[in-house]
Amino acid sequence: MRVGFHRGMDGKVVAMAVEVRLPTLLRPVADGSSSVSAEGETVGDVFRQLIGRYPGLADNLIGEDGSLHKFVNVYRNDDDIRYLDALDTKVADGDVISILPAVAGG
Amino acid sequence: MARFDSVLGLIGDTPLVSIDALAPRPGVHILAKLEGQNPGGSSKDRIALKMVELAERDGSLQPGDTILEPSSGNTGIGLALVAKLRGYRLRVVMPDNVSPERRQLLEIFGAEIVSSPGEEGSNGAIRLAEKLAADDPALRMLFQYGNPANPLAHYEGTGPEILRDCPEVDVFVAGLGTSGTLMGVGRYLKERKPSVQVVAVEPPSGELVQGLRSLEDGFVPPIFDPGVLDRKLIVRPRESIEWVRRLLDECGVFAGISSGAAVAGAVKAAAQLDTGTVVTLLPDAGWKYLSSGAWTDDLDVVAERATRINYW
């Protein structure tokens, strides 16, 4: 598993490419997409890139203090990033980042 | 001694069974705590009894009162059993898309059911229950999501039972619903054996519940303290059903769908150990899920069904 940056076919540095899965709730602010590609070294980088593309995502993903929004859970390949390195969690090529709203059960 | 004055005496002290057939390598052990052996059929019997006992003790519950509770089924069933024997009425607010067996059991156990919209999931049931409780002060909402009696039941019961029966436990894996099991067992185990890792498993509910209006409709149970967890994993319906089948086929354990998810998590945790012991909690048995087709129908069909019907 490679993390960080690697060089593409033309020798240029290429960031890790990941798939980001969006919950139904957030698709309207991402042009209706359920899944988008993005790049970055960390989950935070990936989110910044997504917000640049879809500014409507900003308030939904990041709380007022710059950390992950309280009612959002984010998983890197099914592992909750809050128990890894939160937004500093490194991503690898081909990782799937899933964003889900916090819900109850029981 | 197997003699009891009341069926409520059967709550807790559930068996811990080896499911090593599913372990990844020799030297790594997995044990499952079978909460389906409780008299109401699930681990929720423990919290139902504890919530009622504490409310009786502090006077907030009086004879003849009506208890109100949002539940996707098992807590409702546990409360129905306790309410029936202790002389209370019970009204359960439940999403209308839970498995039919849960609804049937609640009815025959004597509970009144108020349905909340299935597409709003448990969040919707909580919202509706809060509204009903606000509209009628005579209703007593015990509120499993915020009631300290919930994790307390596991801190005083489930946790000590696990350490008693498996002092060599290295990792505890359980499903995350109200978080009571993880908080109660997790705290108890870490206090007595700080090296124990606590791993939560959850369904991708946000993908199953289509109708959230905004993220502010999201909900984090007040009793939940993320500091108790070391790791949290999503397990999807398809995986849960695969493991529930393997539990029966390879271990003879007939468990509910959320148990399949817990075992999926337990196996992932076990895979990271060279040697060691994982204990996982199976909330209920398979009886309430026969209608899901989990053991009989095509895997993809059941997985799709699980996105519309609440089996967690």
C-alpha cells in the first residue's frame, strides 16, 4: 500500500486518488453525485479538494472549530477516522472514504 | 441452582461459547456471548430491568404508570416483559419498517405500538417519542439513549460476567446502537485490565435511512463517550448476513443479523492478533429474523432487503 504521493506516467507527482461516497443527504450539494473521485495525502486534503469543487459541502463536513462535523461519521475503508488520525488520517490509492450521518440504533 | 422465583431472574449470566471455527489462525481465540438466551430474547432485557428498577427506586415510576420508549424492537420487548410482571403499561415508538416478528412479539407481550416513519429510522422514533412525552407529562420515558441505567446494567452485569468467564480477554467487540454495551462493558474491562481493546461495529445506517432532512437531524446518544472506544468499524448488511450463515453452519450458533455484524468485526480484530482472545457479544438469536430470508434466500436479495427493513 502506497501512501503520500507517487509519480504518474509522465513523471509528475500525483496525489493518492480515492473514491468518496456521499450520503443521500449531501448529494444535492455535489451535483447529485453519490460517489466522486478526489486526491490528497490525508482525509483533510481530500475534503479540502471536495469543498473547493462543491462549496456547499463546507458546513456539512467541517464544524466551526475546523474539526469534523459532530453529526458526520467518516470511514476510510470502513474504519472510523475519529479512531485513526481524524482529518490527518493518511489515505492510500484506491481507498474508499465513506461519509455517513450519525444515527441511532436500538 | 436452576430454580428462580420469577422469569426476571433469568436475565443475565448468559453463556460464553467458543466460535474458534471462525478464528483466523491457531492461538487466536474468539468467544461469543449469547444474549439471545435472556428470557425476552435479547441483551436489552438487562437494561429494561435496570432502568425500571432505578426509576422505581427514585420514585419516578409509580404503580400503574405508562412507560414510553423509542425502540427498534429489542428494548421494547425487554420492557414489555418487565412491565407485564411489575404492573406497568408500555407504549413503544418504533419505525414502521422493523421485521414483522418484532412487531408481533411486542403485541403479544402486551405493549401498545406507535409507529414512526420507517425512512426516518431510529432517529425518527426518538423524535416522535420526545414529542409524545412532551405532550403528555403522565408518560414516563426511560430513554435508553440517555439513561445511565443502560450502561450501568452492562457495567454491573455483562462486563463482570465476561471477565469472570474469560480473564484472558484481549479485545471486546460489540455492536453500537445506544452504545450502552460498549460503554458499560468497555469501562468495566478497562478498569480491571487496561490493555483490553474495545472495538465497536456499526451498520451503515446513514445509507439505509434515506429521509434525514439535514445533518442536524443526526443524533449521538447522550450516554456515548468516544473515549471508551479504540476502534469503530462499519459492517455492511451483506457481510453481516454472510457471517450469520457461517455462525450457524460452522458453529451451530443461530444468531440475529446484528450478531453477524459483531462476528465480522470480531474476525477482523482477530486477524490483527498473532495470539490472543477476542470476546464478542451477540445481541439476540435468529428467531426474529426468519422472515428476512437470511438463511434461505439469495444473499444479494437479503442484503437489499436489509436496506429497507430494520434488522439491527
